[in-house]
Amino acid sequence: MSTQSPDSHTPLPSRMTDGRLVATLPDRAMPSLVAAVEVMVQEGVDVVSLPVAQAEQVARLRGIFGPRACFGIHDVDDDGQLREALEAGAEFVSLSGPDQELLDHCHQAGIPALVAALTPTEIRGAWRMGPAAVVVVPAEVMGSGYPEAVLPLAPGAVVTARGGLGAYAARRWAEAGAVALWLDEALIGDAFRGGPLGSLRERCQTFRAAVDEPRD
């Protein structure tokens, strides 16, 4: 049974809603982790989400970057994984599906939790559960017109988007009202595996410009 009022939503971290870009790191070895995160933070991509398998890196990164960046965990789908994320010091968690018990635990811990959904019905249902926001994922599967089509069908919901977003798609979601965009391969590339950090910097600048440019 939920301990949370349907109208009670722990707010997202201010860095996420201010900067609007979330670097979504892959579940693989990342030998260049710290150097790559430093470049992203310098370029204004200062919210970073790690997979559950890399949860132990959150405490390390928070120790290195302190208040310059915000670190969370994505794809949490059970109580053990949530415990790992919270013990690691995650500043937000993204759940892989609608789980009221996990949401309640996050609410009790004061940690913003996001819930994955895709269709208008799923988005509305997820929002009624009381998360900080809904993550539309995979955001690109429905095509480039989906942001403008789906968000008006979930009035009042705080929505973010994740999954295969390039700069153009990120801008479309931002203009439609998504409060944050989760960026994966199009941003990350090979930078965390020893790839050129100059190229990562350029990609950060491209995405930053895409969501910061004034609308026509």
C-alpha cells in the first residue's frame, strides 16, 4: 500500500531541471570515466546517471566533483538495486518500470525517483503514482513527431525523455515541454573507453546549443 499522496512528488534535482541534459552512461567498463565526466561538466552537461552495476562509482564521483555535478542511477528494478543506489549516495534514481513500493522507499528517503513509461496511458498512470518525473523511453521509437503528440495527452505530468536522442530530437522534446533529456550513445560515443575527449566536448556543445537556442 502506498504511503505517498498521489499529489506528492519529490522535486527533481535543480541541476537536472536547470541544465536539462542528463548523460546516461552505459553498462560497460569505463577506463576514462573521470576525465570524460570532467569534460562534460566543463561544457554544462553536469547531471550524470550511471547503471546499477556501476553504483559504487557514485560515491567516488561525488567525492571528486562535489557540488559541481549531480550523480544518479538508472534502470533500478528491485529493492536490492535501490538499496545499492541509496547506499552509494545517488542523488536521483530512475526505475525501469512502475513499482509503487520502490517509489515509496525513495519518497521516504527523500530521493527523487523517475518512472519509465511510453504511451499516453502509461505516462498518466506513472505520474499518478507520485514520482518526481516520468521518463519516456525509448523516446525515439515513435518518431520525431511523438513529443508534440504525446505530451498534451499527459497534462500536468513532469516528463523527461530517454533513448536514442540526437540533437534534433532532443530539441523537439525540449520544445514540446520535456524538462530534461537523457543522452546516451549520441553524446557518449567512445569517450569513456579512451576515445578523443575533444570530440566529446564538441558533442556536448552541440547538445547544449540544441536545447539552449531560443525558439523561432
